Amino acid sequence: MDVVYPLPENDTDFGITYPIIEYDYDEGSAIFGGYIANNKELKDKYIFGDIPAGRIIIADINNPLNSSIQELDVMVINKITDLYILTKSNRVDLKFSLDSKGILYVFTKADGQFKGLKA
């Protein structure tokens, strides 16, 4: 996930507003987005995910053309895992929500559980 394609030099001639990040179908299948993190570790990162695969992805919104998107690891009891393993399902159905304190929650429809991620 490290290829960033340049915009055409004359894009303003067409009045087009381009997305600031892209996630190609070569990488995943369906995007669920997202939130801008405001905690110290992920400050100004856009957090989104791939719904069926349960991949949680971040991108730098302040410098999108000079940075790649990155997948966040899921860690449970000090062990890196993934949402396929946690849900015991081949379709995670990832969802996000924020609470009133700005904590980002990661929901998985496959098992009805939620996992808290401070963002």
C-alpha cells in the first residue's frame, strides 16, 4: 500500500475535486470510513476500514500525497491477531463509531462484539 499516483498537472482546468486518499480494489473490496483521530499517537490520521476483511487502515490527512496508507495491527492480550481470527468468521463486517469522549470503537457485525480503540 505504498503507491501514490500523481494528479494531472492541469486538474484545476476541469474544476474537479479529487479525493485526498485512495484505496484500490487490488488492496480490498469495500471501504467503511472513517474518523480523524485526535489522540497523541494517531494525531491527524484518517482511520477507515475494509468492511468484509476487517482491516483497519490509517492515512496522514496533512500530507496525503507524500505518505502511504498503513494497516493497523489488532492486539489482544499483548498478541497481534486479526479480526478474522477474533470473529471466527470469513466476513468481519467492520463498523466504527465514536463516543462522546472521542474514543473510537471498532464493531464487528460477524460476532456482535466491540473493541475499544482510543483515537
